Amino acid sequence: MSFPVPPTGFKVSYCGDQPVPVDQVEQKSASEYDRGKSEATAFYQAEIRKLREEFAHRQEQLLAGIDQKTNEVVSQLDDRLPDLVVGLAERVLGQIELDAVKIEGIVKGMISEFANAEDEKLEVYLCPQDLCLLKAMANPQKEPTEESGDSGEGFASAIAGIFDGLDGDDALLSGFPNVKFFDDDSLASGDCQIKSRFGLLDGRIATKLRKIEEELKGDD
């Protein structure tokens, strides 16, 4: 629209789009706020999920590493434990001093493995030291015979001493009249072997330790 002469009598105070109502502005502002809030919430929730997944992955890796190390240590212990146990047992047993009562207990424990042990004819083999202790306990009143230089009794005692024990010593354990005892220089203190009509029962400490080692290693 154009005028040949500028119009007078009025003035224009505003030129542009119609003003937006306040309630519409507030509504739009609230809508944008909600949209921004929703987008931010979705973004941070996605980031939290990523962090959780990453943490779970690292946790699985850490636990897998710990499990692997544990299995390696257990495997090493399984391999070394039998030798450690046997070595410790050998050291401890080597420091134990056996008296007659303990030796008697060892022998009776092995004899008890036989059925009708009271009637069974058994030959028990001990080291000379252990057998002497057992004899001393069985005959506490027996004193060594004094030998005279030129007497016949002294000579007879000496000859008897040479053959003493060749046929075994009996009556060393009450209740077992058919058990005879022999000394064996190849045995160590605490060792015991028993011969019967069934064969040899090996009660040497080394044999017992070897059995323990085989059981720990799972050998047949």
C-alpha cells in the first residue's frame, strides 16, 4: 500500500508479528524444559549403562585372573604338599624318643591286625635297641650275670650269651604266648616287621610314610 502524501493524524507504534500470549510462551518453555530433561536423562542413563557394563567386564576379568592364580597355587601345593608333609613327618619322628611302653604299643597295634592273634604264631622283628627296651620292661627284676675269670659258670654264661636270642625271645608280651621276638640291625627305632604264615607285615616308618605320600599324591 502506498500513499501519494504521507498520511497524518495517526502513528504506528508496532510493526511485526502478533505478540505471543504469555500462557503460550510458558507452555512452550515448559515443553522445551521437559524435552531437555528427558534427553539429558536418557543420555546419562545410557552412560551409566556403559559404565556398568565396563565395570562388569573388568570385574569378570579380575575374578577370572584371581581364579586362575588360585588354581595355579592350589596345583603347586598339590604337587609339593606330599613332599612337605612327609619331610615334616620324618623330621618330627626322628626327634621322638621311644620308650618301652611306646614300643610295646607299636607291636601290639600291629599284632592286633591278625585275627586270633593270641593263637597265631608270629615272629616280630625290632631293632636291637627297641628289643632291649622291651626285654627290660618284660623282665624288670633280671640283673646282668657277673662273670668270673676262670670259673666254669662264667664260661657257660658267655657261651649261652652267644646263642641267646637265636631262636627268638618269647613271653615279652603278656597274652601272646606264640609271639617270638628277633632283632634286626637293618631296622631303625620305631620300625617293626611281623612274619606270619600269611607273609610279612611291614611296619617300618619309611613304609608308612611312603604309603601316606602315595595317598596324598593319589597314586594307586
